[in-house]
Amino acid sequence: MLGEENNLMVFPNPSNGIFSINHNNNKPQTIEIFNIVGAKIYSATNNVKSKYDIDISQYPKGIYFVKVYDEDGDHTEKIVVQ
């Protein structure tokens, strides 16, 4: 679904592995992060916070995918860790 309900922002991007997710809907969400080969490296539940801070700095530099699920579906953004 496209539109303002699904406005997902991942910043800063690129990052050093510490970044924030901003999602403008006020619904519980599941946040998962996958590496470039599709292995899940992070999973958390965000209970209605619009900003959620994540630290994956212990993982290697590279490209990761942030996937946010809520009752309306899912949205994916790419994050580059330098």
C-alpha cells in the first residue's frame, strides 16, 4: 500500500550501524532486518512509538534491508552500513 499511512524513513543512511526508523502510523509494528543474502539478523516489536532506534554495528559493513510489518501490511527500506 502506498501513501502517507506507510511513510517509513530510515536515517541516517548510510550509517555506522546505529540508525533510527520513523514510521508515521501509530500502530504496533514488527521490525526485522535482513542481510544481503536474506538471513534475519534482528527482530523487535515496536509498540506504537513513531521513532525506533536500532544498533546493528556489531554486524559487518554492507547492505541490509529493514522490513516493518503492521496490520496494514509491510514496507521495506534499504540501509547501507559503512
